[in-house]
Amino acid sequence: MNAIIKRIIVNTVFKKLKKEGKTAADVSQYELAKNILQSIINTKQIAKSVFLLAVGVACAGFGLKAFLLPSGFIDGGAVGISLLIAAVSNVPVSILLVVINIPFIILGFTSIGIEFAVKTALGIVALALVVAFVPYPVITEDKLLVSIFGGFFLGAGIGMAMRGGGVIDGTEVLAINTSKRIGLSVGDIILIVNIIIFSVAAYVLSLETAMYSILTYLSASKTVDFILEGIEEYTGVTIISHKSEDIRNMITNKLGRGVTIFNGKRGFGTHGYINKEIEIVYTVITRLEVSKLNAEIEKIDKSAFVVMSSVRDAKGGMIKKRAHKHD
């Protein structure tokens, strides 16, 4: 299978060169290999996006049909608006999912790009088809379980779709675009939109349904954060110390993490102005290693200046793969 895929990629590269009026003899081996490698990377990225979008649609469809729709609960965002309108009208929720999200798809095209808009449109249409035709079983009628696990699976679907480069709920596109114009944060705008949705739900449906729906939204939003940020929350650590070499060795040998060294200059500190060059150590660790790192720094230099900041995501380097420890 891999050989067939590689052959298809190579043929695609040759066709591209032919369109440009070139042949394999007209380009160097390096350029040819570079084009083939780039095509392989692009193919893997497309396959990954399609897979994540498909998993996201399946999870979101399960959350909707196995939990939320049978109980009449809603969620926040565009999905919540669709569920709310479907609850008070005879319009199928599958149609509403597409209609409600059309403005967000257009907004995504104008503000983010055509690739994002295409992925979003495909994801939303696929979700609508899944809701309309896939016969998911009803798992439970317990209201608390419905609100928690319905939100969990819906949030997992939204998070997977976002990892795939698209969305199946266009509210964040609106929030991102609006925040640039009115000065509010994305989180503030999403909160305002959802307050309006749940207030309408409390009036149109019932206060109890609205409260369970808020619980659904909280479950979904936390799951989205979990899917996007992962189980390991990373922390970026900047260490300024005159014993930077000892600290660097400790991080690489004891913690097995990679480090980056910046050349800096001391300014004003506990001893006043010090015009002296110094090496600044930067590393990224998981939150479980923060305590150990602090303890090890304390052993080396109690006066070291340590700054920690949250890192949304990290890849490459020695984040997930430990370096070999020296004997």
C-alpha cells in the first residue's frame, strides 16, 4: 500500500513538472527529491485532516443523537441555536445545522482562508448527514448523564474537527472576527452569545432544561480544551542564574529535557545595576515536573530568577521523548 501511494505521489510530481514545461532531466536530483518530499508531507497532512474531521463528526453525531436530541437538551454556539430552533419548530436539526452555519462559513472564508472554509463546510455537511441518517442508539435517559456525556462527546467532536483544521460549530469564527472590531476577547464574545442562547432556552423551553443545557455546555467546552491542549499541560520556564551551565546540565541529565540558551545581559537586580553578560536558560516541561525542577534549581542556586508561563501546545524537540541520561 505504501509503495502504491509513493508511486502515485511521484507521478503527481512528474505531472506538475510537465505542466511547468519541465522534465525530470531539467531539474536537479535535489529539487526533484525536494518536490517529492513536499508532496508526501502534503498528502500526510491532508490524510490527517480528513481522519480528524471524520472522527470529530462521528463523535459529535453520537453526542447529539445518543444523548442530547432524545432529551431535548441544547448546547451553546451554532449547534445550540440549531437545537433550540429544532425544539420549538418542525424543522429537522440536520437542515438547521447547515443553514445556521452558512454565515460562519462565509465569514471564515473572508477572514481566515479558503482551505479553512472548505474543511468547515465539509465537516458541517457531514455532521448534518450523520444526524439525519446514522441510527445511533439512545444510551440513557438520566438527565445528569445525558448533559455530561452528551457534552463530552459533542466537545470531543468539535475539538477533533478543530485539530483537523476546520470547525463544526461556527461561533468561534464569529467571535474571532468580532473581537478584532469591538475590543472584547474571544472568550467574552462566546460567553455573551451563550448567555443569550441559554436565556432564550429558559424562556422557551424551561428553566430546568436550560440549567441542564448549561451543564452540557460546560462539559463540552472543557472537553474541547482537553482535546486541543492534551493531557499534558506544558510550562515554559525561563531561568536566569550565574550558574546557568550547572542548571543546563541538570535539566538535560536529570529531567531528560531539551534546553535553549539565550545570551543576555543583567540589568537591575537585588544588588543594584549590574552590567554583565549572562546565559539565560529556557526549557519546556510538563506541569508534573514543575515541582521537581524547582527543587533541583534550589539545590544549585537559591537566588536564581525563575519565570514560568503556560504553553498551549508544543511539538518536536525533547518534549515527549526523553534524552539519554549520562551515567
